[in-house]
Amino acid sequence: PRSSEYDDLARVFAGLPLPTKSKVSAVAAEKSYAEYARKLQADWAQYQQATQAPARLWSEQVLSDMGRGPVFYPFSGPDLLNPLALFPHATSYTLLGLEPVGTLPRASDSKRLNLQRLRKLDKVLKHILKRNYFITDSMAESLGPEEDSVGVGAVLMLFLGLTGHEIVSARVISLDAGGGVIAFAPRHEDALQGVEVVFRPLANPEDEKVVRYFSTDADDDHFTFTQGLLKHLELQGELTSLTKAASYLMYSPTFDDVRSLILSRSRFIVTESTGVPYHFLTKADVDISLFGLYREPIPDFSDCCEPDLKEALESDARGPLPFHFGYETRSHLIVVRRKPGWVM
């Protein structure tokens, strides 16, 4: 059975109609909520038309062989929209970001608290629904550990509501030393903290899935030495890895470990030039498909220019990218498949 509390909260966050006698119907009755819902649904309709629907169609045509394997999406923040669009048949999604988990929303919260959260959600969504990526500094203003701050769990629930999913359960989690998922214990505040949401598509309720977001830096000091994190990813077996709008962090030697995990354990990699550097991908025994157009980085990242990628896109691209991906309006994607016979 679904978790009516979390599912109803997801519908409130997404500006959707509620079941009769819902515990959060008082929030939806507020005048300020009607304006929030109207604006969100209008922004979502534009995002669907410009990004979500074209990405789903493109995925069906290009990525259909990537199946139901686990998806790993570092540097993601709470962006569940892109992995859902590109890999809708996956059974699990693991997201890493700097944003604190915060508190899980509850239907028992006061009206004032929920409305405060709704206003903060509006600020969080401003960039991703317009540009298809989050801005870290802007997120820091809205996502926090305080009781009246919106948590990452609320953002994930909102995205699941918008994309036609029903929530089964939600909880705050951590990892044990062996990589197993455990309930987060507040007395262990230094432990890795995450949020887990189990959900299923309304159109196919038998297809249960899980998303886990962990709040951590992905540099070598944290990625490798945070209890259970590396082991948790290794236990998932062959990965489908996604990176986008990743600030060119994996060009730096301080992010060697997360880049190495992607390169060594991924059967499929979908990235663009701000994520896994192209010259690392060409060294592997893989098939590479290119889509879209390359644009040089902004001056702050001029040392991350990839002339070999630009040349390859100009000569070998398999066509334009019909949706916005990454920082630039002229987007591109690099799709990497291991060759037959690959063993992890």
C-alpha cells in the first residue's frame, strides 16, 4: 500500500489535487497555495514541453538498451527529473549532492510550516525548471537542516508527484560499514546522512523503484573515506552513470576516485563535457555516440576546454540534441557503451 501521508504531501508540493479527507487538505485550501500551485503547474508545463517530453522520446530512441540497472548520478543535488527522463526503467537511483538532507515533511506539521516550505520550494525550482540544472549557491538559501527549511526529501517528493508517481515510503537513512542501508540515528550526527524514497509509476504500480540521496562532498577525502559509501556503490554491481552540469570537477585530481569508479564500474555512461572528461572516455574499450554541439567553457573554466571533443562532435555527431542539457543552450551528450565481452 502507498504511504498516504507522504503521497499526499507529494501532491501538495506538486500543486496537484488531493484525495478527499486528506490530512494536508487545510494547506491546499489556503489562498497563497492556489497561487503557488498555479505558477508551479505553468512552469512545469513549459519544462515538460521543452525538456522532459523531448528527453523521454530521445531516451526511447537512443538509450532503450540501458534497461533496469542501477543509476549513479553524482554532483546531482536533488535532481531526480533528468534520471527519470533518461532512464525511466531503472529500479534504483543513487544521487550525491552537497545540500543537507534536512527534515522529512510530515502531514502533522502546522499549516504555517508547510506554507513556509512551499515558498522555499518555489525558489529551489526556479533554476531547474527554467535551465534544467540547479545552482548550488541558490540551493543553499532554501535547503537547510532547520525545522522550517525545506528538505531534499520534499524536493524528491515534488518531482515524483509531477512525473506521475506514487510514494510508497520515505525515511532518513545512513550506511553501515558494509554499505548496507540503515535508519539514520540522530545521536550519530557525523555519520553520512541521506534520504530514501520508495515509489512506483501510477501507470505501472508493480514497477517499484527507490531513489536514495546522500549529502556529501564527492572529493577524494569524502567519497573514499565516508563510511559505507564506496562499498554501497560497489554492491550495486554494474552501473549506469549520469553526470551533467558538474562544474568540471572531475578534471581535477582531487576528484580522481569518483571518476575512477565511474570509469571502472559503469556499463553505460551518459555525460557531457562538464562531467567525465572526454579524453578519459576515449582511452577505455568502449563505443561512443555523440549528439549535439560543443561550446567552449566560460572563462572561469577555460583550462577545461576539450578540442578533441569539439572536433569529434563536428565530424561524428549523430544529430542534434532535442532538449537542453548542461550549462549552455547549445547542448551536447556523450553516450558510452562497453563493448561486448566487458567484465567489470
